[in-house]
Amino acid sequence: MPLILNRICIYTKDVMRITGRSERISRILLERIRNSNNKIPGSLVTLKEFCAFTKINTEEVEGF
């Protein structure tokens, strides 16, 4: 049986797969999420923060 790992943090590659956007636009989106949550540059973005910012349902994103 394959092991499915669930991560809390979302990275640029994940944003690229979910949204279909380029790497640069995905990095900009993550930076906007950090700014909206008053995080320092380079800090991690959680799946909940991403879903709240983009208004995408969490269940839809977990498949990626």
C-alpha cells in the first residue's frame, strides 16, 4: 500500500501545479500571501493560508 504524505506547507512547485501559472507568478503569489499574513520574507506558507487567500476549497487542493 503506498504511503500518502500530507504536508502543511505549500511551495512554488505546488502553486504551479494547482494554478497552472509560471514559476515567477507562483512566487509572487506566495509573497503576496506572506504579506497579507504579516509574515517575514522567506517564511513558509501553509495550505490553509493559500486556500483562504485564493478562495480555493481545501479538498480540491489536497489532491495536488
